[in-house]
Amino acid sequence: MIMEALYLVWSLTLLINCNFCCCERLEPGIFNITLNMLNEANRFGVVTKNLANETDIAITVVDCVGEGKYTIEWIVGYTECNVLHFANETQYLERLFDSGGNFEITNEEDYILVQRSNASNEMDCQHDLQYLQDESGPDSFTCYPKNDVEHCKFQGGSPTLKTKPNTQLTKPLLKRSPDELTSEPPTETPTELPNGRVTRIPQPGRYWVVVRLTPRPLLPTKLQVTLTINMRNPSGYLSAFQAPLLPFYAVMCGFYSVLLIIWLVLLSLQWQNLLGIQFWIGGVMLLGLLVMAISCALFKTVDDYGVAMPGAAVVAELISCSKRSVARMLTLSVSLGHGVTRQAGIAEL
């Protein structure tokens, strides 16, 4: 009785720890942001994601409440920091839009790639669904290095200017020479562009997108705008570092299925000499198959539709923790000799 209670407490502790400490958050591909003029901070919206190569970023106005005209400004930037923390966020974002090209580089970064909106995305609340102008192009992003200009070499061009080390640069450092423009083949335009696309990233990595709402004229107004930021690459919505997990879970589903079928065949062949622990081993395999199937379905849903399902992720993690708990209890049981032997009289029968 005491051993069973200890097993139960240990399993619950392991379950809770694994659920809250080991669960990797799945990054969605579609973000909904609501901007309003109630205070200065609500004028800005920030999202960040690890993007794959050739990812298209689209910004769409899906709802507007209020009167008058307004503009939507945006800035897309590449950062070498996987986690972004903005000190004095409102002042920093305001300075980011009004800097006129003076972008700050943190101590952890060697360079940044930045593109800001140049088109006048002036809109009104008479139409709810409105698309921002497409400003993508081979020279749309500008590179700002901190020390070495060589850091700015990336797909789509290379820097041609020599600069002194500086943490704030006001001149674009990334331009193509005429020879490069004539020697490279023209970029093929996709047959179907996403609605509201504003840019296409030049290289994979961690990107942040900042949007700002500005009423026209600059007067206090009860204005609320809902935006949708869509980040999709040619293969789907999954992040660059999470995309390989989709085929991994699919392969593991097949592996667990084959393993479970083989185990059932072996059990059917030896049905007269089975031990109780062998049924538990089959249960562990079944739990493993469920975990891989739910994880594969979860990643496939995000890859196709760009929306994560937190409930499914919690269920998959709970089943995974249960599987590990049962497997560890079976290991302890076998180590203690429980369930691995049978009585001589029963064996003779």
C-alpha cells in the first residue's frame, strides 16, 4: 500500500514537472493585433517569429471601429537575438519609427537587417478588409553592421561601402552593383501572391514586425483597428527550427505502428505464456503512438492553417508524460523482480 502511494506521488510529480517545464511552445503563423488610441502604448503592436527562407509577410486590416482616416506604418527587422526584450518599450518603438534610419544595435548583435514602410498606407473605416501595399524587392532590406561590414553579406546582395564601427548608422550599407543586377537572372514572380503581402525576407532567422497606428489628422479619436499579420513560407506556416519536427513525428508514427503490430503478433503467438508486464509494455507502445499522432496532427494543422491549438499540445504532453511515467514504473518493477516470474504450478498447467 505504501509502495503504491509512493508510485502515485512520484508519477504525479513527474507529470506536472514535465508538463510545465519541458513543453516547447509552437509558434503560430498568423497573428491578430488590435490597435487603438486609448493610450500611447496601444498604438503599437509587436510580433516575433523564427522564419524560414523566402517567407512572405502580409499585413491586412480586418476590422475598423471609429471615424476618420488613419495610416498603418510597419518595420520588419532581422535580429541575432532569439529573445527580444525592449526596455521602455513605448519610447523605444516611437524612436524606432521617428529615427529616420538610426537603428540601435544591441551588444549581442553584429548586424541587423531592417525594412520600413515607405508607401502611404492611408485608409479609412468605411471598408473593413483592406490590404497594405507590397514593398518587397531585392533591395528592400538595409543592413546595418556594428563593427565589420562583412557581416552584411547575405542572400540578395552584398555591401559595397566601407564604414567605421558604429552602433547607429544612418546610411544604407547594402546595395547591389550594376554588374550584379545584370548578371543575375530575374526573380521569378509567383503565380499567386498572398493578399496584403508587404515584404519577403532575404534570409532565414529570427524576425520582428512592428506596426504603428496614426490617425489623420493627428487628433485624439476613438479609433480601433484590428490587423492580421501573416507569415508564410513556400512550404507552410511552421517556423524554421520547428519545420523539421513535422516529418520526424510522421516517421515516428510509422515506427510506433510497425513496432506495435510486431508486438501484437508476438503476443498472439505466445498467448499461453504471457506475463502481466507484457501487456503494460504494449500499453507504453500505444501511448507512444498516440503522442506521435497528436503531435504530427498539431504540427500539420499549424503548417497548413497557421493557427496553433494549445489544448492539443497540452493533451500530447500529458500523454507523453504518462508514457514516461509508466515506462519508469515498469523499469522499477522489473528491477524489483515483480511480474517477471511465474509460479511453478501455473507454468506446468
